[in-house]
Amino acid sequence: MILKRFYNEKLAQASYLVGCPRCGESIVIDPNRDIAQYLDSAKAEGVKVTAVTETHIHADYLSGSRELAAASGATLYLSDEGDSDWKYEFSNEENVKLVKDGDEIRAGSVRLNVVRTPGHTPEHISFVLVDEATLDEPLGSFTGDFIFVGDVGRPDLLERAAGVSGTMELGAKSMFQSLKQFQSRYEGQLILWPGHGAGSACGKSLSGVPVTTLGYEAKANWAFKATQEQAFVESILMGQPDPPAYFKHMKRMNKSGPAILGAFKTPSHEQDAALLRWLDAGEVIVDIRSVSEVAHGAIPGAYHIPLGKSFPNWAGWLLPFDRPIHLLANSAEQAAEAVYDLAMIGLDDVRGWVGTSAIRFYEESRGHAYVTSQISIQDAAKVGHLPHTMVLDVRAKSEYDHGHIPGSTNIPLGHLEEQIASVPTNQLIIVHCAGGMRSMIAQSILRKHGAKQIRNMPGGFMEYAESGLPIEIASA
């Protein structure tokens, strides 16, 4: 048997290829849109991809299952669990086979037993792996968003991200029952391969360890220690991070049938003058350079989202899914990386990019680029309480509640643009986050909406908290 793990660091997302070299067949589980990596790996191992499947309708990335099955000629196995609201709308396609608890997916002597594990979503299934060529007993399980290392899948996304009201508590109760049933059904030495690692918004305390066992999680994972259903429900729903806005789009797109990408596009390199055309037309422009570069010269009217580990998350939060996107980048390689990351969450319409010389062209035509004005934490504490001044904290509400600058206003970055009417853009705005990145993104949004007097607190709240200056904690 062969088993390969693929991991996308920016999505904190794992997918797997498991196969039978002797039989020349393999199964891919939870693929993302980079289908070439699975096809190339299968070819290198001397097997064909004959089956593709996924644990559930994903919310945090656009699934590659449909495209991979079409490209490889494989059968696509999709969950037929859950209620009528969470059935795949493309399940009538010729190569699709629906599966339920107790069904099997095969690649030669490799067998996946389908196990119903609702909680994260109603239709969620896990796959228990049996290598019949070695032993006719379970070796491990691909658990998707059911069991993580140190955590379990959050049950609130249908309600908080997809807007399906009344599902959080029901999902939490389903998760509690799924855990108890799974634990009683399988031995502790069962290996668990989860669908996500640290950094994913599909849970609140995921570990970065790539693999675990059922026995270890039974001892170490908080969710297995809960003995009472209601206490479990309260614990799992408490403190979940705010789901990114793009999750609702992923749920919809993955349910209806992800578009066939074909290949990752190569964005066209446009002349510098294109930047002015885009600005004048009110087009979506994303400056993907680093925070330090943008601090020394930013274009008013462009979003700033640095191309790093959190780029897909903030792009999904802030960018529209129904408009073309243009990039300001340092190089063709940087632009191509952004296109790849955006495609992972279904933002496929990237029209072109301009280089940094476009900033000089802008300055020659329109005036100076925006240079970030910094303010120390001491000065921020002195002037933040003065009239006509706003201290804007763009951290998540949970971060703010645990401690914040007295008198500051909390608008989480992901909600800033939708709440921009509550920001006095004609006043002095001192903006900060935890360590300096989110506040720079926030400044680009504030400038897009006319703010002129912006000061950035580069050290963020972490530096402020270490200074000994007064801190407020939100009352319960």
C-alpha cells in the first residue's frame, strides 16, 4: 500500500492519496484545486487515480474533487448523508456515486469503509482504511473535519458562515454523539489522519502535528474528556473564531459544483498606465507587497493584502467574488503565486498585474504615494482619548475582550469595510492590531474610503500590553 499526504500551508489543509501499487489503482481524499499534484504523484507511484472522494462539503477552500475525477476518469464518491438541505447538487453527473455509512470505496486491496460522522456538518463522513493485502482490520481513518489533533471540527459554521439558523446546537450534539460512537467502535491504536492543522478556522485549537491515534486523542483531546452532552455543547460553541466571510461562498460553490479550472492562469503583465485606468474605473486592485514595502509607498484606492501565509484568508474576507481583480506585485512569480492562492478559494478572475514602477508612474501623474505615519504606544495613549480622535482596534472580538486600550473601538478587520460608516474618516484615526500586519491592511481600507489622518501603531497591542500602560478587559 502507498499513502501520501499533501499539505497546503496557507489553507492549513491536508489531502491524501492512498493506493495499491500491485493493482495500479489509487484513491484521493479531500483534494484541493491543484489537481496536478495528485496526478503527478500517482504517476510517479505507478498507479492511476481511479476514485476521488471527500469527507464533506467544505467551507474553507474550493474542492478539487469534481475536476480531479473528470481529469482522471475516476469515479467521484460523495456523501449521501445529512438532510435535504446539504445534498450535492451535481450528484446526478455520470461519474458520481453516492455513499452512506457502511459503504466501501476500493482501490485494489485497499478499502475505505464509509463511516457517518456528523457534527461539523450534517453530511460529514470519515473513511476507515483497511489494507487487505496485509491485514483485514482497520489501520487508520481519514477524519476530515471530524477529529483533529487536539480538537474537533466546529459545528457552528452552517449557522455563522452559511446562515442556516438553528443549526449550531444541533451540530454540537451530533458531534458529541459521533465522538462517543466512533470511540466505542474502534480500537485506540487506530491512526487518525485529519483534514486540517494549526491555523485552520475549522476549529479553535488545532495542533500542527500531522497524524495522531484515537487512543492518544482520547487521553489528550479536550472533546473526548467531556462526559455530559450539555457541557460539551457549551464548550465547543464557546470561543470559536469568527468564520471568514468567504466561507459562505465556499459552501455554496462546493455544494452546487465547483467550476472546472483547467489550469492556473498566468496573469498578464500590464503597462504602468493600467494602474490609473483601474483606479479611475473603481476596479479591485490588490497590492500584494510586504508590509514594510507598502509602508514606504502605497496607492490610495488599492487593498493591501501581503502575500504571506494568511493571504488567502484575508483575500477571502475582503475581496468580492463577482468582480475582476488586478494586482500590484514585485514580480511575475509573486503575481503567479497570488493567482494560485486566490484560485484555491474560487477567486479565479485575476485580469492582470503591474509592477512597482507603476507607483512612480502614479506619483508623476497624480501626486505622492501614501507613506504610513507611525505613532508610538506612549503617544497613542496620550492622544487617543482626545476629542476628534479614534483609536481603532482591528483585532478579533475575542482578542479585544481579553484586553484592550481604554477607550478604543473594536471593529475586526474582516468587518471594517461593511462598518465603515461608523468610522469618522474626517478625524485622526490611530489603528492597531496585535502585531502590525492587520493594521496595515486596515489602513488600505480606510484610505479607500477617504480617511486622510491615519497613524499606525506598528508594535500593536502586544507591545502595548508589555509596556505597563493601562488595559481594559471586557466585562462578562
